[in-house]
Amino acid sequence: MSTVVVVGAQWGDEGKGKVIDYLAGESEVVVRAQGGNNAGHTVVVKDQKYALRLIPSGILYPETINIIGNGVVFDPEGFLKEIETLEAQGVNTDNIKISDRAHVIFPYHKIIDALAEEARGGEKIGTTKNGIGPCYMDKVERSGIRICDMMDKDVFIEKVSKQIERKNVLIEKVYGGEKLDAQKIIDQYLEYAEKIRKYVTDTTVVLYDAIKAGKKVLFEGAQGALLDIDLGTYPYVTSSHPISGGFPVGAGVGPNMIEEVVGVVKAYTTRVGKGPFVTEQDNEVGDKIRVAGNEFGTVTGRPRRCGWFDAVMVKYASRINGVTAISIMLLDVLTGLEELKICTGYKLGDEIIEHFPASLKTLAKCEPVYETLPGWTEDITGCTTYEELPENARKYLERIEELVGAKVKIVSVGPKRSQTIVREKIFK
């Protein structure tokens, strides 16, 4: 058995796509198990950029099986557009498996998402308005429609008709929106059903058989630990479980089938949307990091908030994920800064706390306790071994290891596959 989970250990956008792409080259199966096309990975191969939103990153390897698991909320329109884009780039998309248990996103989910966000006024969550949250709401309410329902025309028509009738009441009476045309949606989705039918299967069987056969399986995380619905900075979170514990449920395997957990972090910290951000640098330093790191959302294009590395937060993420290895991304972005700061604790009044608080009110009152390290000016984008990195860069990484309690096994010094330093192999 050889299974590896890759999770974001900050607020998402950590550069998981590159790590996943790198490890996918050694994998025989790659699995997505939560979220939807509100997440995005950007992978660069030979100067060609691939923006992946719903489809697993293993798609760039022709022999790799790519599973969209039961925990994913599936937007058929978005999926088919992504297929079209990848095929136009010369990518073979035959090896995709979609769980027949995955829940389906409909136009009313997106409309309700946008209307509800607007209704929040000054308390907006920062949703991408892709219908993710409302789809998960239907799932938990037990009124959702799954892929297996789409595959049965009679069942599908009956369920969708009832659901649209209910949603129209909400859209019109509560939010003042326009009534949806049920027949138009039914016709559209029946067409989608035929286009995706060849991909649909019981992915829990495919995955179980692959693991039992000793194949190398990569579980691909989306978003980040601090966006987890239970353990993140609630309510500024996503609607699913992007932590390692979400994979057994969202992929349909036992928790004992996960061997290694790689926590991916940037060499600094970023966040999209609202909520407390203890190490945020709303100043020249933050601006420099944002520009150097091209810190704008893959899916939304929104500028990300930037700040120093928060070891308190990453230590928390490491603990709740059971992280066994760290991958540090975008180390090259820090090149040229005279000094670097790492947050080692939070000052709350007269008290120093080292654990990440649940209350956002408490978190907003926290002030960072910084440790300052010297920076480096050498260009590191051509480094291929850990030893080639400047001494100050190595000291920075080693201090992060000490504070977080896990070894840095991968270091990224640029966007390309070749700009990846592997200190220790992940797949054994």
C-alpha cells in the first residue's frame, strides 16, 4: 500500500497544484474528494499553463486514473468546459472517473449563492458564487440530487422538478429574484448527463481495488485546513472538509488506508476574503510579496492578502491533519528582503498563546510575536539541491521545521516542475 495525501496547511492557494502535479508523475491514481470548481490549481509544464478547477491534476499524465470522489459537489457545465479546454491543449481526458454518489450543482445553487451573499450586506463571506455552499446545504438537508440520479431520466425529472419548484419559492419570495424555467434546466442537464455518462462509476470500488493492488495513490487536496467547515476560521470557510480526515469520507476509503500526509505551505502567508489575519502586512512588504508571488486567485482573480509566515497557524494545521511532511512553496518570492519574520506566538492582552483560537473575536485581538531572521539576495530559482540554497534560506526553512514539528521534504523555488527540490522522497 502506497498512499499520500496532499493538503493545504494555510488558507488555500498554497501552491498545492505544483506539488500534486509533481507527485502525480509517480502516481497511478489521483483523487479529488471534496469541494468543487470553486478551487483551482495552476500547473506549469514546459511554459504551458494548465488551470485545473475540478479535474484532478493527474490528468496531465496519460496513464494516470483520475477520480472525482463522492465528497465533491459536481458542476457538469464547468466540468465539460474544463474538458474542452484541456483537450484543446492536447490533453487526453479519457482516464477520468466520476463518483455516481457525488452531488450535482444546478443553476439554482449558483443563483441562491449570489443572492444570499448580496443579502449579507457588510457581513459577506466572500463566496465564489459557484453554488458550492447551497449544494452542500441540499446534501445535508437530504434533498440533493446525485450523479446516479442524473443517469436515470425518470428519477431525474421527478427530483429536479420538485426541487426547482421549492427553490423558485425561495428565489422569488425571499430574495426577490426571477423564477427559473424548470424545463429548460431539465433539458440542459439531460444533455449533460449523456456527455458525462462514460465517466460515471462507483469510484469507491476503483479506489479500493487500486490500493489493495499496491498502486501508488495520491489524494489531492483543495482549499486549505483553515477553510475547513469544522476546524477553520468559521464562518469564513468553505462548505466541506479540506483536511486529511475529509479524504476517507469524501473518497470512500477507510482512514487506515492513508499513510503519508504532506502539508503544503507558502514561505509566507496569504488569504482571500474576510476574517482575522494576524500576520497580515497591509503595507509595502505585503505589496512586494503580492507582486513577486503573483498573488491573485486562480479562479476569481481576486488579489490575496499577504503577510509573514504564521507558525502558530501552520502548527495547528499540522496537528489536525497529522502532517508527516512539509512542502514549502514560493521560497523564491522572499529573495531580496533584507529580513524575514516568523510569527512564533500570539499576544493576547498580557498573555502569550501558542494555540490557534476558535473564536474570531479572540483571533482578531491577537498580535503577532515575531522572530526575525536575516534574508538573502542570491537568485535561488536555479537551485536543484537543498545544499545549493543560501545559508540564510536554509536557516529559515530549518526554523520553520522546528516550530511546526515536521520535516520540510519539498522546497519549491519557481513555478516549473524542474524548480523543485526534493530532500526526501514522498512515495516510498
